[in-house]
Amino acid sequence: MSHTEEATTQVDPGPLFTDGATFLDPDSWHRAVDTLRGEGPFIRFDDDVHGTIWATVDLEVLLEVSRRPVEFANTSVPLLPPKLDGETPDIGDVGAQLKMLINQDGPDHLMHRKLVVDWFKNSTLRVLKPAVDELVHESVNRLRDLGGECDFSSEVALPLPLRVIMSMLGVPRSDEPVLLKLTQEMFSSEDDELGQGDPFAAMMEVAGYFTELMQDRQATPTDDLSSAIANGVVDGTPLETMTAIGLYVIIATAGHDTTSFAMAGGIDALARSPEQFERLRAEPELVGNAAYEVVRLTSPVRHFLRHAQADAEVDGHTFAPGDRVLLSYPGANRDPAQFEAPHVLDVSRSNASRQIGWGHGAHFCLGSRLAQMEVTAVLDGLRGEFTSIESTGPSEWTRSHFVGGAKHVPVRFGN
């Protein structure tokens, strides 16, 4: 296909944002999005299940909407639910049962976020870093034992962030496989390999697990994050049970799944651009910047919704109450108006930290600093141990329109 033919190809925006199958080929997805960028700051699509949605892939516009949480709220429906077997569950009903940070707004969101935010501050993460470094060291040793050849996703990207967040919560290693499986069923429900179950049933199973853990920590508090939640107090009143469970669920699942996808996708990108790995070896001071660049390229969180609460204007577009805006993080992170050569991995990119992969504004990802630390530690450990990286086969990506990324990354590291 010529450049002219590609530029004039009609793209239906609806499936791009609502059908997880379109993310099976990320390069194709981004090419399709690029053909839509000229339509203006918001791309309208009318879906037979979800109704009318206004999507934005413009970084500045996404930031503007995110900075106005009173006018553009999360509500109890912060994302488009997956279409499973021709049916779409009412995510608002689930939101009413589990009061999670992602479906809270205003003072409630702020108060409940404050209960756990100290666990994700730099001062706390500095104490945690030696443990993360030790896990990276164990991973590097395992890769060496494998001769440097592995599926990076299953060998490193999945187990390492899982262990970190579960250790913070005080979850024993023996329970990690179950929680990993449930997390995958929640976030990768569209994927035939990972999502073998009802995502909302999986969510309630996670809730059941942490209900028992919460009761244990209320009876016998320890110094872990689970105890902080179990015995949390808001305005002198013990934290409501379903709010506490909602905190457990979002921290225990999103606290590792998104980071795993960023790691796996980052290694896929490095294997396809091995000269960038060589640059990290030569300039180790770039690893922190490279971690931002990895998140920019991979964008594990693919969208969130915002709901207009009143008449509002953004970049010349007027919204009415009830209008919905889809914030496309992968699209915004490849905005050519903001990032030069946006589809290229550049570990020295001067504005890589401007990436929007962890959100912005009131709902900026609680664990973003932790994720940054983990991805940086992995990149540093690999560039310090191995001399090269190459793909040994095609990577595979999850079928998911909400959270997803590379699920298999076959690579070989050279000594």
C-alpha cells in the first residue's frame, strides 16, 4: 500500500477503542489512530452497545480534561466494560458494590487515597528499593541459568512486580499464583489465553480473599499495607468495609499488572532496537529516562472514561451534561505534536518524562513512582549483566481494550 493510499483509508474509530482484538497488532493500531488525528481534538464514534463516545488522542487535550475533575468526573463507570459473549455487564453495578479509587470522585476519592498514599511516596520506596534490587538480581541469575534465552514476560515481567506489591500487602508467596490468575481474568477477559472467566466474578473473588485478610489484620495488626487499610480511619470513623475492600482490589491487581506489561513491552522494544540497549550499557545514567520512554511506548492502561457534569468547553468543543470522553493514553503518548518520531524507542528522548501512561490530575496513578522504580531497576540490572539483546520469535499481545500489553516476549540476552 502506498503512503497516499494508506492516508486515505477510512478507519472506523469504534473498534479501535472498544474491541480488544485491534490491540493484537499495536503497530497497526497506531497507524490507524494516526489517520484519525486530523479530525480534530475529539474523535466521535457511535457504538451499538456503548452509545456515543468522544475519544481524544491529543496529549494537551487529554491533560486539560484530566485537570478538570469537577467538570469531567469518573463516576461509577470509569471505563468501557468488555463485550463478552454478546453481553456487556453493567460496570456501574460493580462500582456500587466495590468502592474503588477509580470510580470515586471529589472528597471521597481524596480521603481514601490519603489512607494509603504514604506507602507510595519516595521516602517509603527508598526503603523498599533494596528488596526490589534483590529481586532483579534473582531474575538476572535465573536468566543466566537459562543461557540468556527466555520468554521475558513469564520469567521476569510477571513475577517481579507481583512479588513486590504482594510483599507490601503481606500476601504469602503461596497465594501469588491465584491472585495473578484472578488479575489476568479481570484485566484480560477478552484474551482467549489469559481471560478464561468472568472478569467481574474474578474481581469478587479477589474481594473475598482480601475480606479474609482484612479481618485477620483487624484482629492482629502488623506493619504491612494490609493492616493500614484494615484499620484505616476517615474523619474519626473506621473505614467502610466495601471501601476498604475496593482499596485492596485496585492495589493488589493494578499494582502489578500494568507494571508487568510495561516491562515486557519495553524489552520487546529494546529487542527490536538493540542499538538502544547498547546505549544503555554505555550510558547507565539513561536508565531512569529509558523507563519513562518504555511506559510512553507501551501505555499499559489503554483508556479511562470521563463524564461531563455540566456544559463544558475544551479546545473549541462543547460538551453537554452526560457526554462521555474516552482518554486514549496510547494515542496521546504517540502524539506527533509532542514527541518527535513518536513510534521510535529513544532512551535519551529529552521529554520522555512527559508521558501520560500513568494518568494525570486527581486520578494520577497511586503506584507510578513504584512502577518507575521497578522498570528502572530491571533495565539497570539487564544492561549491567548482558552485552546484547535479540528477539528469538514474534512477541504476542493481549486482546484487551482496557489494560494490556505484551504477554509473550521471546528474547535472548548475550554475555
